[in-house]
Amino acid sequence: MYKRTKTKVNLTIRWIFAIISAIIISATMILTFTIIFVILKFSFSPLTGAITSSSFIAVLSIVVGTIISSYVSSKMLRPILKINDAAKKVATGDYSVRLEENSIANEIRQIAVNFNVMVRELSNTETLANDFISNVSHEFKTPLSAISGYATLLQDDTLIKEEREKYLDYILENTGRLTNLTQNILSLSRLENQEIVFQKEHFLLDEQIRRVLLNYEGKWEDKNLTIDLNLERIMFYGNQSLLAQVWSNLIDNAIKFSKQDGTLSIDCVSKEGSILVTVKDDGAGMEDEVKKHAFDKFYQGDRSHSEKGNGLGLALVQRVVTLCGGTVALESEKGKGTSITVLFSLNNAQSHK
């Protein structure tokens, strides 16, 4: 059996008005001549000639045409009036209003589509601003208090040079935390209100991971970590800057939670129609309760490392990977380390072995 599909008619306003005008003119003429025909057929009074005169026909046509035009115009103007009413609601801060996008006129339909996109973007912007204010007020208290306290101590003229330099280092460290926190909050808020990934291009995924790892050379050398790399040459199609944030957060976390003289393992392989990137450390690991909330915003299971992070890294990772069409899996055992695997489909990538 064949399923009947509904054909959508696409017309411009110009053609719609042309068709309506033709319909109005035709309807007016038909009604006018019908009335005249009835009068001629059933009336034999001397007034028949006058009634059928050109002046009467003109007046009658105007009356009939006006009535039909008034009715049709009200129907035609209804979508525009709806747009006007919706715009008034948006002006008062109501971003929940939406317009129907099924108008027969191309222009009206496009206006409705663009209007709905605009309202969604305005709503997302408002949400982003509200989230930013809420999160900033919650997370900025500790570093701001520290900066204020150390700045107060610096006012003591009896401080020796070493103490003054130590307090200045603390101020700079907390300033860096504030900068990093602000960037992460803005990035996450923007990504949470984004549905489409733009600026995609082909690039070598393994080379990108190597470059990100080199950015943390100082950190893994301080811990004397052994770096175990298994990076297959993979050409990937996606947004480079977004994925760089993923590898940066995963590698930074792995180094931070690795034990001294431990091992940091990174794999990037194609397997069974998928691309798998795994970052693994042999550090402290996570308890079951911590694993449940690992991807929650601002959640930090190990408070001993709270001064080095803000609980946004894995939330950013999950959001970026989801936007790019992938998934994130976490495996961890207390005292045995943590392994995080990012999985993408090979559909949008070309593997070169």
C-alpha cells in the first residue's frame, strides 16, 4: 500500500494577492450578473432598464466586491496580527510564545520561523545570564575572600620580603582561579544553550591530543609521570577548539589525581566502527557516590583538590562530546585510578592506519 503524503503548497504573497484579487473580481462579476439575470427574468417593470444600467452594475459590483474583500482581508491579516501580538508579549519578557510555521505564504512562514528562532535565542541568552549570576555568586566567594585577606595582610609594613612575595603569589593564584572559573562558566553556559556545532573541519585527532598533552608537560614532569601513548592516526571531522577543551580537561584531571611517579595512559584507536579515546590514571580513584555525580556542575568529590579545580571540567567534557554526537563513559575504583572513554562514530571520520 502506498501512503498518501500531504503536498505542501508554496506561494509568495504577491501570487496569493493576485489569486485572491482574481477570485474577488470573478465572484463579484458572477454575483452581479446573477442578480441582473434574476431581475430581467422575473421583473417587467419600467425600472428594469434603469436597474440594468451601467451605473447600477458599477455600484452593485463595488458593494459586493467590498464585502468579499473585507472578509478575505480579515483572513489574510490574521497571521500578521498574530505576529504583532506575539511581538508584544516578547517585549514584556515572555519568551515562551511561539508562532505557527504552517502558513501557505512563504514570507509569512519565514517570518514565523525566524521569529521562533529569535525568541529561543533570547530565552537562551536570559538563561545564560541567570546561570552565570547564580554560579558566579556561589563559586567566587572563596577566592575573593582569599584575595581580600592576603591584600589586607600586605598592608602590614613590618612584613619581610619573603612573606610579602608569598602573599602576592597567593593573590595571583586565586586571581588565576577566578579567571579560569569565569571562562569555564561562560563556556559551559554557552554550550548548554547550543544545539548545533559550527566550524567543522578535517584534522588529525591523534596530533591534536599530542599537542594538548605537551601543554601540560610541566605538570606531568613535576609528578614524574610515565606517559603511555597509543595513538592511532585518525582523520576526524569536527570542531577543533571544542574537542581540544575535552582532551585538555581529561588530561588535566588525570595528572591532578595521579599519584607521584605514576602512569598516565592515553589511547586513541578505531574499533568496530567507532573512535575511542581513553585517558586513564592510576591515582586515587572514585567511590560509588562520587561516580554518580562526576558529571554534575560544581561537584567535587575530592575536596583536597578543590583549590585546583571548580567542578566544571567533566560537565564541559560531557556537553561538548554530546554536541559532537559522541558519548562519555567513566570507570573508576577507589585506590586503583580512573579511566574515561570518549566514543565517536566512524561515520564522520576517516581512519588511516
